Amino acid sequence: MLDVALTTVSITCIATALLTLTAGGITDSLATRAIKSSESCFIGDTMPTDKFFENRQRHERLRRITVRLMTSGLVTLVVGIAVLALAAWQFKHPAR
């Protein structure tokens, strides 16, 4: 019975990790888009506009979110795999 519960927890952790890592990938692409769009916000060659600073702040905020999402996704994935390994061990070596 314990191996079924552990397998359920493991599958839930792995699914959550995949969703979190997908969200991290999306925010990473949004941050890249923000930094690319900030490159075209200049008057002449050297004078940045207000949009330049807005895009840079957006990029920094999205980068922080990306790092948090990727880190939590990785930790959740490792926990899910560890719990799945524990469930497999529990299945192979049942309690007496």
C-alpha cells in the first residue's frame, strides 16, 4: 500500500516539476525578448529612451523569476525521482 502512495506522490512531483520547468522556459524566452527589444530603444547612437530602462527592468525581473522557477522545478524533479526510487525499492523489498 505504501508503494502505491509513494508512486502517486512521485508522479505528482514529476508532473509539477515539468510544469514548473516549462513555465521557467517561457519566462526565459520573455526575458530574452525584453533584452532584445531594449537594444532598439536609442535616440541616435548613445542616448537611451525611457523604454530602454523599462525593458531592462522587465528583463531583470523576468530573470529573477526564471531562476526561481528553474531551481524549484529542478528540486521538485529530484525529489520526485527519489520518491519513485524509494517506491521501487519498497515494491521490491516488501515489509515482512
